[in-house]
Amino acid sequence: MDQNADASFDPSKNYDEDTLAQQREIEKEIAASQAMVSQLHTFDEIVEEYSQEDAIYRQKIEDLKSRFKNLRKTRGDGNCFYRAFGFAYLEKLLNDGKEYKRFLDIAQKSKDELIGLGFPQFTLEDFHDTFMDVVKMVENPGTVDGLFQAFNDAGLSDYFVVYLRLLVSGHLQQNADSYVYFIDGERSVKEFCSQEVEPMGKESDHIHIVSLTKALQIAICVEYMDREGEKCNSFKFNPFESLADDTDTAPAFTLLYRPGHYDILYPL
Amino acid sequence: MAGSALKRLMAEYKQLTLNPPEGIIAGPVDEENFFEWEALIMGPQDTCFEGGVFPARLTFPSDYPLSPPKMKFTCEIFHPNIYADGRVCISILHAPGDDPMGYETSAERWSPVQSVEKILLSVVSMLSEPNDESAANVDAAKTWRDDRKGFEEIARVTVRKSLGL
């Protein structure tokens, strides 16, 4: 940051390239040390991540332990929300044929909707095809292990994430009037989508979660673990709440939010 | 990862061959390596670059299209948005956040649904309408702003050189 003050600062040199190269290095380190989606962890393992002095977090892990059996981590690469959402949901579909049929139908139709919004057909199809290939793994091989392999294969996992990002972007653009006041800076909804939603590695906020649950009509629960209070705060994202018929609103799955990061929780 | 990049690059190459955009030819330098392309860009009509044929290299990362390629002209070209060594510096070649030139927030950025064709079309419009707000070549930006006739004269010399005249 002090490059300008440094006597060796060379204005003809392109320092941005160095900064970008350094960012790439950090990304590589994260990729080497964290699986895109991990195996199941117990809370006895998770609690060890916090020092003995960190009473608030240790207490909150105990709270989670009283309600959840396991935690599955996702890589901290800015795509964690999408990866956690995708994995947790498809894992749930392994045991819910009716919901799988409903989702398959939404997923199929979404391609034409996105093309209708102006996404280029040629490149969109590339992502949609891979997305559908991953979704259909719910049928074949139809195992958690199959999904685990797919979500740890960058070619499949990252393409899946891209398509979820496009679905969020599509929903925001289709409902721009409802979201425009929740966007920071003097940006249009379209600008927000191209800067904060569509590019890989851009982190998710409340607005992204609301959009994805609405776009796919899936209710989810998020446990917020921060320094406030004694227990985690549960927050339900229910896309059906504005409808008169809110029969099926049990959350499909629960994610854990620790500031800046999402993982998957498995109830007792 | 490189597998999906290769598949995508092969599909884009096919698309560009079947439906080439006006004034652009592009494809792999060598069909054994789809991550290194050569492009020929015709100077747009009614601009000082008209009549020129400018060769450039595109280098794709192994995680393309999640990350954008890099592009570099391999000929002499004096332009506000091209570094003296030929590197092209326009917003679509950068993801948001990778902000070497402090582009305006509304400028079009790289995202995985963009394509080689979109990049090359942006380069053609860059030739027609240099952006002197975020200049990679400060001399060229100054000349473009303060001495338009001089800029056009340099461009015409470049055009002739690009044709080997």
C-alpha cells in the first residue's frame, strides 16, 4: 500500500499485475489446502478451531452440537454459498423423488428464461448443459459419494456454481423493481449483477440468498454464528411466505454462516 | 478443469469459423494447443485505422472461461488503450475487482458468459472509440486528446506498416 511513498517506486512499472499475481498465489494456496466440499466433520473437531479463550464461539459450537450432528465445510473462495447450497440441496433430492421432479422441470425451463433476458445463448448453454449433468447425478449414480466426487471436480463444480450465479442474476433482473433499493452505490440491478453476482469468487450477501431461494422456490434455514448473544440465530429464507398456500415450507436444508463463510449443517 | 476450458475453446473456435463477425479472424495458432490463439483485426471503416490488418495473440488460462484471456497486439500500434508492448487494456478483459485502470463501474467486465467473440468486438470498438479516461499508453491518450491530426497521421503509418507497405 505504501508503494507511492517508497523511493524505489517506478511509475512505468505495472504494479497491478504484481497485485493480481499475488492474489492468484493466495487463491492457489486456498485451493491446495481446502476441498471444495469436505467430508463430514463432528463438532468436537470444529470446536478445536477456536482457542480456549474464545468462550463465545465455543459456547455457540456447543449450541450447534445440541441440535446438529455434523458439519460439511466448503472452500473459502468466494463461492461457498453457492457450493454449499448446491451440494446440500442435491443431497436432499437423493431422498425426495417428488421434489427432484419439480426441480428438474424448473432447471430445464430456466435456460430459455435466461436466454430471454439477453444472456448469450452460446455460452449460456455450455453452463446449462454441465449444470443439468450434475443435477442428473441425483438419479445416476444417485449416491452421496457421486455428488461428493462431482462437487470436488472443478470442471463440474465451478460450472455448477456459475449457473447458480446466473439464476440469481436472472431473478434479480426479472424483479428489478423489488431489488433496486437494496443495492449499494449508484448502480442499476443489471450492473450489480454483472459486478457482484455473475463473476466467480464474488461473495454472497442476503440479497443473493433471497434471490436464489425465490428463483428455485426452495426454503432454507441459515444459522448465524457471530459474537452477539449466547446461541446461534436461526433465520429462515422462505420464498413461499407471500403465498396463501404455504403448505410445504419446511427448510430443505440448513447452512451455517460464520462471518464471511457458509458451510452445511446436518441435523441430529 | 482444463478439460472444460478446452471443450469451450473448441466450441468457440467452431462458432467463430461458421459465423465470423465482420472484420475479425481468430483461431488457435496450432491445433495442438487451443490455449494460444492468433487474431487478425481489420481497422474499422471510417476511422484512422481503416484498411489496416492488425495481428494479436490471445492467451487463455486453464480455468477459462471463469477467468478471462490476455490479449496482446504483435504489431506496432499507437493507441490510448494499448500498452507500448502491445497488451490490450480494456474492461472486458478484467473481472470486477481486478481493476488496473480504475474503470467506470458501468464498463462491461469479464464474466463466464462472455466469449472470445465479445472480446474481439470490444477491441474493434476500442479502435473506433479510444477511451482516454483510463489510458494504458499516456502518450497516445495525450496525442489523441490534444493533437487529433497527429494521432491520425501516426495511425495511418501504422496501417501501412500492418500491410507491409
